[in-house]
Amino acid sequence: MATKAKAPAVHLHVKSGDLVKVIAGDERGKTGTIKSVNRSTQRVIIEGLNLVTKHNKPSAKNPQGGITKIESPMHVSNVKKVDSANS
């Protein structure tokens, strides 16, 4: 069975630590700092934005289980770098 070929890493207009503004999607208009960048999938994780709910099953590490909110990646085309000198 053939495996899916990985997309080559491309150059993006943002990097980790940059201040960005979301220009599309549910979080439109909000600003945040980039936590991590995945160049092969062209997705970024922004601190405190695009939160999704994750249900955790009880385990030895977490006997209580529960529901947590984590940041989900969004496509790099949905963010715009904010120039700190103009804000």
C-alpha cells in the first residue's frame, strides 16, 4: 500500500513569537501571539485563540478525567502579521 507523500516545507510570512491578527473565521478581529508553526501543513497555533473542547478519559495519570480547552491550529492564510510600530 502506498503511503501519502509529505508536502515540502514552505517559507511562511510569520514565525513563532510574532503578534498576529486573525482575518478570517470565528476568531476574526482578535490578536494573539504565535505559539508554534507547522511549515509542512502551513498551520499556526495562536495563544488563547481557536479553542476546542477535548474530553479526557480517566487514566492513571489523570484519575478524574474531565473536559479541557486546547488551542487548535489554523491555516496561515487566516492570519496577518501586526506591525507593533503601527498599533
